[in-house]
Amino acid sequence: MQVHLKVNGKDTTVDAPPHTLLVQVLREHLKLTGTHVGCDTAQCGACTVMKDGRAIKSCNVLAAQVDGSDITTIEGVAAADGTMHPMQAAFKDCHGLQCGFCTPGMVISAIDLCTHHPKASESEVRAQLEGNLCRCTGYQNIVRAVQQGAAAMAAA
């Protein structure tokens, strides 16, 4: 079947079997490998992308379900000139990453969180990122990065 999407601002059509997951379309068909596959059960958040401006877990959604949607992956959050999104810069500045496996999904989730709750407290950030697992950082620097990123997004 054909699935029509706008991915990172570009219209695209993918021919994929009906049972194809969105994460498979992104990684295998479009070669956008920043979206990671971690658990295949929507528990870890490594596959998080934006669908029409809201964070979703792409390992749990069929491509056919998002036909006609606007999808943003981690490859699409930086400016066209390569300038990092304020949330990406905050993760870098606050050392909110170690191995980097969870980082793309964490950044996408953080952007969604800060877009809808720009003044989230530390406990609210922790609660909202509950669906994104990190095995390396202990979350302290991630929470700081999200709050710094929120401030930078608000100032932009």
C-alpha cells in the first residue's frame, strides 16, 4: 500500500505492506536512522517522533495509521543551516546524554513537553518523561537539560 507523509518538511510516498510500522518506514524505507528501536513494545521511548506536533512512539503505530500526517524525526528538529534546536543544545550543554541511544526520543519528548508545558517543574518533567528510559544518566542531567531547553525555547 502507499503511505503519503510529510517527513521533516518533505512530502514523501512510501510503498509498504499494510503491517509495516512507522519506525520501519522511517529507518528502512527513508533511511532516517536517528529514530531508534529499543523495545518494540512502546515502553522505552527510543522510537519517539512527532506526529502532527505531538510526540508518539513509532514502534507502536502502523504506517497506514499515519497516512497524510506530518512527521518530525530527530533529523528534522535542527534548523536548515544545521543550528541545533534549543533542546538539542541544552542536552549537549547539560550533559544530558551518555551513550546516546535514548537521546533522539528523549529530545523529541522534551520538545513536546516544553511546547505544551513550558514552565514544568522538576517533578513534572520527571513525570512527563516517564515513558522514556535511559540506562546511563540517572536522569538528573536530563531534567536540567529539559528545563534549560524550555527556557531557551520560550526565549526564541
